[in-house]
Amino acid sequence: MTFKSLKISFLVIFTMSLAFIGSTAHADAAVKTPSWGHWESSKITYTYSGSSKYYQKIWKSAVKKWNKTGAVKLKAVKSQKKADIVLQTSASLSTQKGLFTGYTNYSFYNHQDEDAEIVSANSTLNRDLLTSFSYTKKQRTNVATHELGHALGLSHSKSRRSVMYASNRYESISHQDKVALEKAYAD
Ligand SMILES: [Zn+2]
């Protein structure tokens, strides 16, 4: 049995567009994808909160891709209250650090000897930036898959082949991404 600390912590991970990042990438496909946390169960609910059918389809494709790994089972629910993960879009995301293609924020429990336990997550895509940098539908799906990967507990990978590469635009889920998710939900 594990004991949860009573404190819930918060974290936001921003995802940069390729235009704003330096080149520190590894082309090595064997670079491991890190994870920092996981949900209590591999059965996780989500809802899309938005009116755009176009983006609803993009998020749904991202959900399908993670479900296909077999490591998690994401299930759609209608109400935000019942949803673990809320998926949405925003017209513009800019901070003092720059412009971002998307971001994911969480609340989580800190465990003493193991990974954090995520209790809520919210992933957002920046419609304006994706449009102004002419991301294709497939590339927008890759960014959505990246954000959802964060919402499932994955961190940024140093491998350009990983969907979790910090400024990923071109890649979908790699073998290392699947392995990382399997490991995070192993018990
Ligand atoms: Zn990211």
C-alpha cells in the first residue's frame, strides 16, 4: 500500500514550435522516452471541450494512437466533471518565453518512492500558431499526440524520432514511446 501526500502539486509543460528551438536532438532511435508520472489506472477518461469538429477529429486520432499501444485505455465521456483529461484548443498561447504549439497542465500527487500520480490533466493546442506555420492535419495530429503523451505522464525525449521530442511536428508514436508508456503503467 502506498500513502499519498495530501498536497496536490501543479505542473505545466509547454511545447515549442520548431522555429523557436535550438538543435540538441539525437537521431538515435534507441534513446529512451522518459516518464515522470502515471494515472492510478490505465483506464483513463477524456472529453473534448470545444466546438470545432476538425479539432475533435484530431484529438480523436491522437487518442486512437495511444490506445493502439495497448498500455492505456482512453475512453470518451461527455461531461468535463467525469473526465480525467480535458482536450481543447486555444486561439493563441503566448507567454514571456515565446509562442507555443500546445501545452499540458496537470495536478498530481507526489509519492515518496515512486512516480507521481496524475489526478487531472488538460491539454491545449494553439490553433493560430498551427495555422500560421502551415501545419498539415497529420502534423497537427502529431502535436495532439505529443500533448496527450504529456497528459499520460510522458516527458520530453531527446530523440527526434519520438513523438515526445520537444518541438515534434513530423513524428508519431515511436517504439521507445510505447515502451515508456508500458513501463509507466506496468503494475
Ligand atoms: Zn511537450
